[in-house]
Amino acid sequence: MWSRGFGLQLVRQASTVRQVGVLFDVDGVLLRGGSVIPAARRALRKLVDQNQSFLFPVVFVTNAGSCLRHHKAQQLSHLLDVQIAPEQVVLSHSPLHMMETFHNKCVLVSGQGPVTQIAHTLGFQKVVTMEELSEQHPLLDMVDHSRRPTSTPSSSRILPQIQAIILFGEPIRWETNLQLIVDVLLTNGRPGCVYDTRLSAQMPVLACNMDLLWMAEAPSPRLGHGMFLLCLESIYRKLTGRRLEYEAVLGKPSLFTYQYAEQLLRQQNQNHKLSTIYAVGLGLRL
């Protein structure tokens, strides 16, 4: 059974039999950008024993995706003043660990941070970054005149055909990423070839974090990865007349992400079933 709300006293009483688990939304509930929400530390201290161990299974869910899991656990531990293990953190891309069907495919990754290392940590073995793709095909990225090649450079690495696209989060250069992703989609993984807008099957696209807007320290919301996805969808529809289909959309509030978080709660409970899961701040559709 899933429950929304805090109910901390009830959770604490039931914790001795470990039939209760708690999911915390990090974004806007515990943290706003890099700032701790008032009373967040005080609330979490009610949930740990004298050894600073949680009294019951706890998982922290965030749509952050530009870092590794253990780095986010360290950051949360420092900011919230409780000891949080990597196994207690769900990033927007964490459920990709379960999508083993794609782990042996050549995937193009988009996002910020150590995207190659993130992909390898999740189980993907053949990873191509936007930078590698641009280096292999320097004539594709033409928006920034200062970056246009004056000659055709030769690359020592020949990239394999791309078989799937993984969108970890909003990239720094939207125009470059949009251009190259469209190139890959409309050439069936062979950018540099002529577009075929009548391809019978679309390449698999896995997207993490669908937030249109997100709150940081600024007074108004900032554009999120969901806005980048809207741009990509609009371009694809305009060029092909078809809707861009996603193999999976991960991160809050996707059901797959919550199911993955529930699995982590059970693992903390020696794989015993939890009778009640409290979701604090998560927009669940019950």
C-alpha cells in the first residue's frame, strides 16, 4: 500500500517490524537547487537512531541526472546531515540499470557531466557521446560559425552504427544536440547519410527526466529537460509528419521509476515485502 504525506510518528512506531518504507522527493521538498528547505534536516533526524542509521528502509528520489549515484549520495549526506548510501538514491537515469536489452547495443548519449561514465555504470558497454559524433562528422554541426571546420579533419576512430539514443538530461548546447539527434534518427543510426523521413521503424529513444520546469534559487522556474524533449518532438514531427515515440520515459513521475524505488526499499528490507510505503512530496497517482 502506498500512502502520501508525512505520518512520521506512525512510521517510527511501526519501524521495529520493518513493514514500512519511505520515499522522499528531493527536488523542491528537501532541497531547492543547492539550498536545504527549512526543517528538512530536523525532520530527517527524527527518522534515525542514535547511530545515525535509518530506522526503516528509506529512498531519496530526484530528477537530477548529470552526476553519478555515489556523488549524489555524498552531496545529500552533506546537505541534509544524515548518512545516505548510494543504494538509497534514485537519479532520473537509475532505472536504466534494469533495461538490459539495450546494454549491448551501441547507444548515443546526451546530457551533462560524465555521461560516458554514467552510462557504463548503468551497464551500457558501447557508448558514443555527442562530442565523439561531432568529431567523426564535423560538417553536421554548423550553427556556431566559430566552430565550423575550415577543412575536413580525419578521425582515427570509426564509430559503429548507433542503435539507440539515451537522453540523460538537458545538454549545454541544445542546437548541437538537437541537430545530431535528428541526424541519427533520420538516417537510422548512420549520421552523414541522406535523411530518410519514410523510415518504417523509429530508432529506440530512452528519455530521463520529463520536467518542463524546475525550481532553483532563481525567483522563477528554469527550463528543464522536458522543454528540450518538446523541441526534439516538434522538430521530428515537422520533418516526418509522425510523433516521436519513446521506448521508455524515466524519472519522476513515471511509474517505472517508482517501481524501481520500491525495489530498492525491499532490498534494504532483506527483500521482505513492505506493507506500507509513505511517499513524501512525490506526485503519485493513486
